[in-house]
Amino acid sequence: MRSFYQYMMRFRGAKQVTNETRLADWMFHDHSFPKQSRSYDEISRYLEWNIPFTEALQVFDRLWEQYQEDTA
């Protein structure tokens, strides 16, 4: 099973900037992001302490559900 970080990298480099691409780009550039994690709690806590933009937690929650469905 791939990590959430690996799942998110599919959103990088899009021509149209969305909250999904913003979060993926931020994760890519943040060297402290838990890139190997598959834990909702670990990633959620990290985002709460290091929130990159106002909507990031809502975007994460929505994408986490998609991640769970796609990797089940």
C-alpha cells in the first residue's frame, strides 16, 4: 500500500491551481512532512501544527476518504 504522500503526488504539476494541487505542492516542498505515513492521525496532527493554508484540513479530510477508497 502506498503512503498518503505518494497518493498526493498525482495532484502536483497541474496547470490549474486548486486546493488539491496547493496541498500536494506544499507536501512536496516540506521536508519534515511524514512522507511514509499511512496514518490519518499522524498526518492530521502534522497539518494542524503546520497548516499551509486555511482550507488545508478540509481538503485533507476529503482526499483522505478518496485515498482510503482507492487503496482499499
